[in-house]
Amino acid sequence: MSDRAQPVKVTARVSAVHDDIVTIRLLKNGEGEFYPVTKNEVVLICPQRAQADFAEKLQAEVLRVRYGEADVQVFENTRGVAVGDAVEQSGQMLSVALGPGLLGQVYDGLQNPLELIAGQHGFFLPRGLAVDGIDNQQRWSFVPKVKIGAKVKAGDLLGTVQEGRFEHRILAPFNMRGKAEVSWVQEGSFSVTTPVLRLSGEDGREREVSMQQHWPVRIPVNRDLLREGYSERLFPSQPLLTSIRLIDTFFPVARGGTACIPGPFGAGKTVLQSLISRYSDVDIVVIVACGERAGEVVETITEFPNTPDPRGGTLMDRTVIICNTSSMPVAAREASIYTGITISEYYRQMGYNVLLIADSTSRWAQAMRETSGRLEEIPGEEAFPAYLESSIRALYERAGVVRTNDGREGSLTLIGTVSPAGGNFEEPVTQATLRTVKTFLGLSADRAYKRAYPAVDPLISWSRYLDQLGDWFEQELEPGWTDRVRDLLKLLKQGEAVQQMMEVTGEEGVTLEDYLTWQKAQCLDQVYLQQDAFDPVDVSTPIQRQRELLALLVTCLSQLPPLRDKAEARDYFVSLTGLLRNLNYSRQDSPDYRGYLEQIEQLRKGA
Ligand code: ADP
């Protein structure tokens, strides 16, 4: 049994079962009072008639408390659960273990390590079994950063551990109140559950601290730290550089910001997410895959560990994956996003830049809808609960930049995908998400069909960070950057208008000037927006190379040689686009690269 949910005693009995919602009737204590139970507390249901070869305890979370009764959602299949079955209270909220050893893990929504389970029990976890989120056999070399007598408060640095290529910072328990004095500390190699430090609080009580702490997933890790002013929220002031030109230049996402990718099936959502997780300038990536088909999950688990990281090693060394298949109960699916965000916040609190990719938040919202339906709550739009929007907002609000207790800056960027049924963006989850996030990367089936990858439609996408991070762009790239980008977006719109006209009238029906506008927009699209994920050079364009390419492109488009008619214009743009694309495929400053620059110069001079 995991130490996440230590049973206390039988305090209730099952009184009704409705799929994964179980009603429990509370028992009375010696004084004739009902045992207290709190919302979001974890209880364990012990089915008496189940036929497992171990005592099954099914984890469930209290959703609603009534007089003498509570409704709980069970994170597992409720087969065999019967009226009268014993219920034990854990006295804890749904929590995750935080400590060294998280990186590289693949977990289910309740932080059960899937690979370990796969080794022991075949691919899926037998019901009623929980495994420690962090292996407590493994030893980590703890180096204290505080001495006996030091005064510390929640979130202060206590020591460090080398976790792969990262310095894992062991922080004072996030729920500690006031100041405490270090009364004992030891250095050496220990498991995550071994006490390494003792803290004596202002109330005189001693507390043992190990390298691991538990935190309830529905509460932000830094809630108390922010409230007490130990840690501080900062405005995002830098972009998350993805090396994808279309994103960084046109629809930037801030480090510590939020973005949404909606995608019809086959529009390149998977490829785009994997590019973002591979090339973004972040330290740690957390991927929540909720409600995937079981086969895709297995694929992720077996393929991802072998994907090379552009910075060396494999991607998995700095990644945590939370995955749930659609065959798992909805409650576990709903929990997985919170498990993912809590782990992300934990690394942010150490001062790291973390990227969380949640795929897809629609499935998470659907899980919420199912649960709400079973609780017979008053439904809102399309039967989603009335609190859908506030839940989505509360989730994205956990992203952000923080200054940690010791003055480091950490960030958590949250990119969520939505999968609107039939590509209908009007549905409630997409709408609520769009009102919350600050970047929208609208993948389009139409562009994917034309193989214009990444198939993000520049005419429907937007980013509020283009303005918000304006200072950064102007200082780090060049003055006038945002205006230039806006002009180019305008060009794309004008090009589209001409295109529509030409679809009706043909090329002959538009003026040479309009035709040139269309050609310029096409060139911008093909050279800059489109980027080949399967070419070793083009796959990733560092921001300074983006700046150079954009400057070159703007010069080429704004200073055309004399073009007398459409045929001449067409030939010119075919050559120009071809050369610029070849430039994209060449390593910067290689002989090829310089050769293409030369040829572009000659073409422009009409040589
Ligand atoms: P989805 O996850 O939306 O169903 P995928 O991400 O699997 O779609 O993409 C479908 C196919 O489109 C890929 O197998 C690939 O051939 C192509 N594709 C997607 N994105 C790109 C890209 N950025 N560059 C090149 N090809 C791409």
C-alpha cells in the first residue's frame, strides 16, 4: 500500500453504488457523532466480495458531503463493490509524492509508475493496488545546504541532490507554518523516505523531513508560499522559444504563459506537440496524455525514451509523462491533469523552466461532465457542469512565472490541446479555453491537406504576447519588430483576399498589384510559416536566425525588381521562393548557405 493513503480505520460503509460514484454512510464515534469527512479527502473502499488474492482497497475521492453521508468518486472499476462494504478514511487529500526520481517516469493519473507495474503485473495495474510514486529503494546523495541552528520557512532550500543532469533542490515542506530551526541534519546517500533533517517549529514541535514530500494535487504547490510572501508571482517577460518560426515570430507563447492548440484529427497535433516539447528552451517537460487510446499510450512509453534530446541525452531524462487511457475510469482521467500540474509546479519552485503539455483538456472536461452528470448536478451548456469555465480558468492560472524563496526565477508554461468534436470551435470547452489562454494556435485540416506544415492557420490564430512581450522583441531582436510582424500578418490577410477573388475570376481578373500582393503572401507562407519537421536543419530555427531570415524576406518582398506582367512576377517568385527555401535547409554560414545568399542577391539585382 502506498504511503499516500494510510488507512486509519473503518469510519463508513457503502450505501449505494452508481457506476464509479459510490455513496457512503458515515458511522458514529464513541460520542455518537458522525466521523467527520471532508471534501476532496481520499477514502478507501474495501470490497468484501471481490476475488483478488490481496485485500483490495479502492481509492476514491470525496466529492460531496451531506449529513451523515458522502458521495465519493472511485478511481477504479467498482465491480463487486456492494452495500455494506467497509470504507476507511485516509485523512489526506488526493496527493502526489514530490522528490528526486520523478524525471523519466511514466505515471498514470494517480502517480502509479506504469513501467514498474508493466514489469510486475502486465501492462495495466490490477485494481486496488497502489504503488509508490517514487521508488523508495533507490538512494540519492543528499548534500545539506543548511546547518544546525539555521532558521527556515516553507519552501526554503534545505539541500540538493543530483537527479540526472539536474540539481534537484530539496525544499522545506510547503505546508510548514512560520519559522523552524534546523535541529539535526545528515549528509549521505539515502532513500527518499529516510529522514535527513529535523526541524523544530515555533510551537516547539519537532518534525522529521525526508527528501520527499506529499502535496494535494488540487491545491497549487506555492499557495502558502505566495500568501506568506516567501515567493512571488511575476509577469511573464520572455518568450518560450520553440524554434518554430510561425510560433516564435507570429504567435509567441510567453515563458510562464498559456496557449491552446485545437486540432482536427490528422492536422498534425501530435507532431507539433512533440516538436514543441523537444525544441523549446525549457528545462523540464511534463506531458499529460489523458484519454488516449491504449495503443497510443504504449507507443508513447516505448518510443519517447529513445527520442534524442537536441541538448544531448534522451528527451526522457528531463520529461515526466502522465498517461491515462480512455479505458481507465473517468475519475482517474480527471485527476491526471492535476497530478501533472502539481509535479510541474514543484520543479518550477526549484527555479526551473517547466513546460506542461496537456493533451487533451477536452477529455478532462468530458470526465468532469460525466462525474457531474452522475452527481445529478444542474447541467450548463451541452451538459457540461456550470463550473466548467471556472475550472478551466483555475487550471490555466496555475501556469506563471515565480520568484522562489531564494530569488531564482522559475516558470510553468501550460499548453493545452482541445479536441472539439467535428472541428466545431463553438463548443463550450474550446470557447472557455479561448477566453482563458493568451495564445491560440489554430491547426487547420485545410492546411494539413495542402501539406502546409505546421498546419497552424495564421488567419485564425492569435497571440496576446506579441504586445505583452513587445519590449523583449524590440530589445533582443530589433526595434520595430512587432509592427513588422503585424504588417506581415496584414499581408497574409490581403493575400487571402486576392486568392478568393482569383478563385472566382481567375488570375486575369485581378490587377498586377493585387497579383503581386498574393505572390508575396505565398512566399511568406512557404518560406517562413512552413517548416519541415523532417529536415534536420529546417526543423529548428533559433530565434536569431529567425530575425535574420525575416529581415532578408522583408527586404526581398519590399524591394522587388521591376516586374512587367504576371508571367514575369510568377517566374521571379518561383525562383525567389526556391532559393529562400534552400537557404532554410542549409546550415547557417555553411558554404551552401552563403551560396544561396549570393544567388538571392543576384536574382534581386536581375543578374
Ligand atoms: P494528428 O495528431 O493531428 O492526428 P499527426 O501529428 O500525427 O496528426 O500528423 C499527421 C501527419 O502529418 C504526420 O504523420 C506527418 O506526415 C504530417 N505532419 C504533421 N506535422 C508535420 C510537420 N510539422 N512537418 C512535416 N510533416 C508533418
